[in-house]
Amino acid sequence: MSSKSIIRGRGAQRNIHNRFFELSHEMRDDFLEFCEKEGEIADKNKTQYLNVFPKTIVNKVTSPDVGMAYSMNMYQGCEHGCIYCYARNSHEFWGYGAGLDFERRILVKKTAPQLLETLLKKKSWKAHPIVMSGNTDCYQPAEQKFQLTRKCLEVFLKYKHPTAIITKNALILRDLDLLKALAEDNLISVNVSITSLSEDTRRILEPRTATIKRRLKVVEELSAKGIPVNVMLAPIIPSINSHEILPMAKTVSEAGALSIAHTIVRLNGAIGEIFTDWIRKTMPDRADKVLHQIGSCHGGTLNESRFGVRMRGEGQIAKQINDLVKLARLKYFKGKAMPKLNTTLHEQYKDGQMKLF
């Protein structure tokens, strides 16, 4: 496959049919040309932002495989373009494709801060950590324009409510003032996603994300300010980044991370087709090997949905990966642990200020 046929600056290399329905929407034409910073010419199709108005913003998470009970997403779709992203499938429920549509058409929930505040003021609501970015990155490029994540952090601080963040973007350092204020009452934890120490790998897996150097700086700066950081070594992809588990763990521990977490890549729904198309174009020499090894971790299929198995896999290759992560924890994180977030203050701040007794 000629390199000229590869769409630079995007993860997915084409759109695929939406399994559910096809809708057309009129959208504003806004675009941030982040690829130019890396010396690449992005594809001509500009990113579009569409306002949507959900009735609620916080979702109860029912999956037993993820370490969160509640999540919220200010944006649907993500310009980062990570080729393996499990959230791609959710774009189909909005009437778009899981491929290039997911990266080009970003739905913006401008009322997210107001919806969050309404929930936190309810007498029936009991404080429990709410994770920002359970689906798409809350610090993706759209955040520079709309600042919804920052506004939501202000709400969490006002009501002394615990929250956690998952991101792979250095834009989070913009909000150090709010993060430090939340950390003073143990109301914040941050999960930074680092999937490789190689810029070459990062650029093809996650084309519009912050560089590895900048992500490590995020870990260092947050840790230095007393903000607890867990690093997500996720996903681990056999023969792409599986050999980096120990070096990554050592590096992020030295940067100040208190723990690591991992998953083995799984390619559910439309993602299997998107990933297969991508790897045959970007890594044709090892495409068959990688796809075969991913399948061997999931009972011979790329599509894995079984609770209790889907995140860790099974078989010899999965065991080797999981054992390496266990070794990394013993070797580089002994005596370290993420603190439990504080859920006791919120009741005293249900009205946005300290209740008087």
C-alpha cells in the first residue's frame, strides 16, 4: 500500500456503514489544525462541531469490568483519532459512522455544567466519584474552544464533590488551579493514558494526541502538585506495544505515578473492520501477525464481549501480558497506591456553600 494513500492526521482510514441508521445534520464548520504542529498535512475534511442537548449528563456504569460507577462525557466523538478506541461504536447511536465520522464530527454538550450542577444539588444524590471521559477524552481539542471540562471542574469544586479524569492530552495542565484546589480535600484523581514510549508508534496509533514527552510532563507536574496520578497502559496490543510494558511502567513510576492499569485490546463491533483496514495500510508487513495474536487473546475472534474476560483476555499471549503487568507493579510500584477519594464533604455543600450548624 502506497504511503500516499494513507490519510495523514487521522486514525481511521475510511468511513464505514452505520449499522443502525443514516442521518444528515447541518453542522458548523470549525476546525483546529493540530497536525501542522507535527509537520504533517492533515486530510482536507475539516472537523465539525454540532451542539446537542441531552436531558442528563451523568451515566450509571453497569459493566463489572471497569473501575467506575458513574461517568460523564461533555463531548461525543473524539478528534484524537485513536484507532483502537472502544467509544467509536457509540457514535453509531447518534447516526454517524464509527470510522472517520467519529473523528470529524464532534457532538458538543454545552449544557453539561448546568446539568451536572442540577444533579449535585438534588437531595437524593449521594456523593460517589464521577469519572470524566468514561467514553471520549474530556481534554480533546474541542475543549480548547468550549472549555466544558473546566466549567464542570468548577462545579465539582463548588459542591465539594469527588471526580476523576481520564485523558491523554496535556491540555489538562491548563486547569492546575482547579485540580490543586480539589486535591486539597482529596476530591480528584487523574488517569493519564500512555500506550508507548515511541513517538513513531504514538503517531500512527493516536495521531492527534499529545506527544509522549508532554504526557510524561503531565504525570510529573500533577504528581509534584500533590494530585494523584494513575497511568493507563491501555490498550496493550500484541506485537505493537506489548514489548514496552516494563519500560513504560518504570518510566511513569519515576515520573511520579502511584499506580498503573492495563487492558488488552479488543475490537468490538465496527472497530474490528476499522482496525483491520488501518493496520493493513500502515503496517502491512505485520498486519496478519498482529490480528492473529489479538484473536488468540479472545477465543479466536477480534470481537470480545464476555464480562470478566474481555479486558484481560485469555490464552498464552494474554497470560504473558498480564504476568508482565503484575511484575511491573511489584518491581516499580511497591509501597505506592492511589488514595480513595473523599465522599464526605458533599452533603455539607449541597447548596454550593458550607452549611451553618
